Amino acid sequence: MPESPPAPLLAMRRIRKAFSGVEVLRGVDFTLQAGEVHALVGENGAGKSTLIKVLAGVHRDQSGQILLDGRPVRFSGPRDAENRGIAVIHQELSLVPYLSVAENIFLGREPHNRLGWLDRARMRRAAEQVLREQLGVELDVSQHVAHLPISLQQMVEIAKALSRAARILIMDEPTSALTEADTAHLFVVIRQLRERGVGIVYISHKMDEIYELADQITVLRDGEGVGTARAVELPREQLVQWMVGRQIDQFLTKHHTAPGGELLRVEGLWLREAGGQRWLVQDANLRLRAGEILGLAGLVGSGNSELLGAIFGRYGRLARGAIHVSGQAITHPAPRKALDSGVALLTNDRKTTGLVLPMSVLHNLTLATLERCRRGGVLNAAVERQHGEPFIRRMSLRAPSLGAEVTTLSGGNQQKVVFARWLMTEPRVLLLDEPTRGIDVSAKADIYALLNELTAAGMAIMLITSELPELLALSDRIMVMHRGQIVTELTAAEATQERIMHAAMGSAERTA
């Protein structure tokens, strides 16, 4: 008799999970082979994060079965899952900023000598070895990870997983903050891990990445498995239809309208690095009119995010220059003054600067407009709910309830909470830093439609996005930054990916 094929590295069978009586996984199956990259895709709220948390031992009250190498297992918690070879690289990295690279890699498993003392030399050697031999990275492992660029911090996270002899590596939107070059290096690492027999669960909303890396693709929608197919056999149009339940054609469009009067003027804006002499933004000048989207492009570290933060008043006296909103000067800029003037900022890091994680969805929504939710000087829960519910509907936000902790939402729905909060302030100028990061194709279509609606109503928008096709399609004008300076301004007709990248690398003549 022929030998039966070996059991898969991982098999999840009929997984069901509910929150507050609402079922978010409805009998999901997922299989991973050793040496395979298996893409797990679906809209935000489809159940991807919940399924991964079940696999990582975070959720333990699910029904169904998990098998490793054909043997049933049930994890007592995340540490138990880690000990069985399962590691998660989250979109928001879980490193301790002011511990060294070596200390982060071996956190909780530090080697000790015979006397019980921490053996730092052995820990450094082991950290260097896993980085060099398994990832091809040469790094000073004694430096704090806070001093590393995000791409190297991600390599540290992967090294941390590999040091535990991880056999299953879950990567959640791993390229969301990476440059094109860093992404290419990460893909090399992923392929090397696959060749060594590591099974990789890859979560991404970027179609090009999925088709470049994945051997298999599984799609979830509304907590159910829609289908699994080999990547080479699944057309992109079919994948999108599986994800959203319908065809989406030409959703990336900007309805250009004639701009109105000037809403924002920035003159001679400089921003100094905290505790240093380096200028993060140098002599920035710009004008923004009602009904237009001004795109802001630049490589990582170019200063574009810092420029938006300075306009919003995040940096206090570290910034200097003139800022006018609707003709009125903002003196001594601060976030409250910006909000009172009609300026709102959606930052690029929702977990750190966008949300208060232990709080509910509703409380996160109303944080910036609490004065409207008071009666007699006291916060009124009914009024707060009445205030927030229209924006829940407007953003098509999926949540178990308004009282649920915001941490129970998918990343994309968390982003929608932050977006809705700033819309509730009724801004005239909206500063958006990576508003579609971690958002699926259907949710992106909703966001694009909302931006068209806002600009048609006369709102002015400044937009940063690392996806150049998105920036080109949505912007009326594009400014490019290099080393803290605005070096080029392009009209929508003039802008191309090549011209933007050329300027972002410092190769264009300065026109600003």
C-alpha cells in the first residue's frame, strides 16, 4: 500500500468563537503545510485577527480543534503556544524600546551562568548568531531597539521568534511601515524561512505581495471561510469577489472639483528634534484651499509626518513659523488650539497615538467632543451614544457593541474609530497620515468615497500615503519632501511615480 501523506504542520478545524453573544468565527477551517506561505485575507472584521489569536493562545474558549503534526492540542495561553513553536509578528511591534536588541530577543529567557547571574556576553553572541545566520543581518545587538529604523526592529521581532525555534510564523501586515527596499529584503528572508521548512501565515491587504509570496490563499468573510485555493490558480478578480462578496471596479477615483478659498497657510515652518540640533522640518511653506487634497510624499524620515504634526501643534515650542487657518493666525500652536480652529490630525500609529486601548469604542469616538455629550456639566451616556451612533453608520464600522473595548475590533475598524472621532469635531482642514494603512479593499473604497464627499462639501485635506498609486489618484497637487524640506510641487497632471521617487531621493530641482 502507498504511504499516506504526512499530516499538515497545522490544521484548524471548525473553529467557532463569540464575543458578548456575537459569533465572529463560524466553523472556520485553515491548514498550513511545512515550508509553505499561506495568505490569510479578508475584509477588516472578517475574523482574521480572531482566528490568529485562537492559534496564538490568546483566546482559549473557542470550540473546534487545533492539530499540530496531526495531534490535537489546546493551548493554556500565549506562552504555551510559543513553547510549541508558534510565533506572531504583529503589525504593531511588541518590542521594549529601551532594552537592547539582545535583551529583546531573549526577553524572559535570558541565559544565566553557573552562579545565577545574567550572562550578557552569551546572550549577545546568541543574538548576533540568529540575526546573522538566519536573517543575514549584521547588527550591534547592544544598542536600544528604539534607535533602530522600523525595518530593523522587524528583523529583531523575527529573530526573537526564530530564537524560540518557531515552526509556525504568523506575519500580520509586516510591510505596512516599510520602504520598497526594506520590503524586498523581508521577502528574501521569508523565502529563506520557507526553504527551511517554516510554515508562514501571511496577512496582508496588498494584492501584489500576496501573489508574489503566497503558495495558498484562504479568504474569510463575516467569520466564515469563503474558499482556499493555490495562488497561481486564483485570479485577482475572483479573490476580490471572495473577499467582499461583489465586484469592485474603479473604486480608486477622485472627483476633482474647482478649489475654493484658502483654508490653511503655512509660512517658514521649522521643527527641531527634541533634545538635539537636527531640523526635522526646514522652512516649509504651503497653501491649502477648500475642496482640494494636497498629497505629501517622501521616503521614511523625510519629515512629512512631522510637518503634519507641527501644523497640528504636537511639538509645542520645538516648532516655529506662521500658521493661518481661514485667515486667522494660530499663535503658540497646540492640539486644542488646532481643533478649536478647525484642524484635525489622524496619525499613522493608531495604537500609540490614536486610541486609548482599555476604553470602549464609544468613549474613543467621543474623546475630542466630550463637551457636546454633557448635561449639567456631567457626561451623559445617552447623549454620548446619540452623538456617536451616526458616525458609526457613516463609517460602516463593525463592532460587537459600542460598549466593547476598542481592542476587540480589527485593525481596520480601529482605524475607522479614529477617523470618525476627528470627523465628529467638524474640521475644515483634515490632516491624514496613512489613513488606509491596514485597511482592506472594500473599506478603502468606503474611505475614498468619504474623501470625495468631504472635499465636495468644501473640506481641505492633506494626505500622506506610502501607496503611490493611491497618492496619485486622490491628490489635486503633490508636494515632495526630502530631508525635512519641500523640494518639489507637482500638479495632478504633472505627477508620476517616477517623478515623485526622483524628487523624494533628492534628485529634483527645488521649486518650493
